[in-house]
Amino acid sequence: MTNNRKDDHIRHALAYQSPYNSFDDVELIHCSLPDYDLAEIDLSTHFAGHDFAYPFYINAMTGGSEKARIINEKLAQIAETCGILLVTGSYSAALNNPSDASFKLKKENSDLLLATNIGLDKPYQAGLQALEALQPIFLQVHVNVMQELLMPEGERQFSHWKNHLAEYVKNIPVPIVLKEVGFGMDVKTIQQAYDLGIKTVDISGRGGTSFAYIENQRSQRRHYLDQWGQSTVQALLNAHDLSDKVELLASGGIRHPLDMIKALVLGAKGVGLSRPILELVETKDVAEVIEIIQQWQDDLKRIMCALNCRTIEDLKTVNYLLYGKLASANPN
């Protein structure tokens, strides 16, 4: 990975506007006589072996360049102040350069909740290097088949990925989250991951940052694949029957607290945001971003109160309507 490619990803991610967001086709049913006061609403959740005060987190974005270092330092300040989890970008960028400053976040932010990320093309020994360097509370292992296929310098061998995943489960001493990168994780993959010992997956669907679009912008080819994959809501609906045995995390196209709540209603234990946070740190100073995120935390409570839900678990009982593409694909 070159620094230029990492910076290209940031530039194209900020420029991209998804033509469809599945959360716009979900309507939640309002409660006119709630049972709870606003002060009673509890936003805490649990996944990947940890309790979290808030059900959303800053998802993996970038690393491996000077621009990435500046962004990650801002993200760490924001996450620590707001009491939310930060997942770093792929540690693959630092494997050949352990002194990479874009990943040196924990020492300067002692109270930071930190996790990190690595690609499943890397063997578990690379994951151990990431653990030693960053001491994360869990390790995200990402799968990005279409992105790799579209990158001229991308991976072309995938048959060993399942074996790699089994080795991660066996040899990594912290919880593992298997993460898609915006193409939507299908039920078969979730079941296979569960059979290999994975307990938490981030279904990361289409609707937010498109790595197909990003790579096609770099190559100026194959734009007919820009919208590859399943939408985030459709991936959550498909995975509903697995939610009792696998912890579902949702990312991809989540823009604000209402989208977060919709994802939680559909069975997610937590919600990851990338593009909206990246746009905030690129256009506002850190203090302004902190104020916005703290407002989001307050707004989550307001929405839950209006849905008559005291806890995140209660959100699973909320009724909803589907419109547009989702209604056509899910007629019942």
C-alpha cells in the first residue's frame, strides 16, 4: 500500500455521494404515550466482549500516510472526549513500518477505547503484530473481495481466506469482529464465520462509502460496478434470524442518530460511522465535532423515548414500515 493510494481513498470517499440510502425506506412507528422519562433512557450496549456506554462508534477509516496521521489524531481526541470507541484503519499499512505515526494513538490518549483492523488476506501473525503495537480491545478482520478485484495491485487469491479466519479465531487472544467494507455480508458468510468461531460481524452494506466506486475512480474503468453489493438495511433484514447467536454490527450509509436507531431496531448491537465523521473532521475543528457527537448522544435518547424504549434491547420490539426497494424485496 502506498501513501498515495491511502490519500486517494480519503479524497474519493469525501467526494462520493451514494445514489440510494436504504435507511430512507424505513419508517419507525411513533409512540404517543411513552412509559419512560427522558432521564431513564439507557444507551449502553455490549458486543465483542465489552460494555459500551453508547451504541455507536468511529469505524475503521485510514492509516499509513501523513494525512491519515492528522485525521487519526483528531479522531482519537474526539472519541476519548465523547467516550466512544475508535477503530483504526487497517494495520496492514504499518506492517512494514512499525513506527508509522498514524497508528500511535493510545499513548497520547490514555482513556481511549481503541480497536484496530486488518485484512483477512494477512495471516494471523500480522494480527498479533497489531495487537502488540496497539493493545486494542478487539481486532476487526475485514473482507473486501470486490475492492481487491478492482484494484490493479489488489489480491487475486482468496481460497485461503477461510483458513486464515479459522487461524485468527484459534490464535488471537482478543475478540474478533469480521467486517465487510460496504458490500453487505450475506447470510451464508455469516453462518460460515459462526461455524469457524466468529461471534461478532459487521455487515457493512452499500449506501455509504463505496470502495468499488473509489477503485473505479482510480482506474477510470468499470463504473457499472460502482453500486455492487447489498444495502445495509437489506443485509440486516436478511441476517435477522441469526441475530440470537451472532452479534450484528451495522455500518454503511449511517448518517445521523435516526439511522443509528433504525439499525438498532433491525437487530444491530452497535453502529459504526466512517464517512460522516471523516467529513466532520475535514470541515470543522475538533471542538465543534465533539459538540455535534455529544448532541447525537442526546438525540439518541430523545428518539428512544419517542419509541417507548428504555434500553437498546427494547428497540428490537419497535414496529416499522418498509417502502420503495425494501418493500418490493420484503413483501411480508
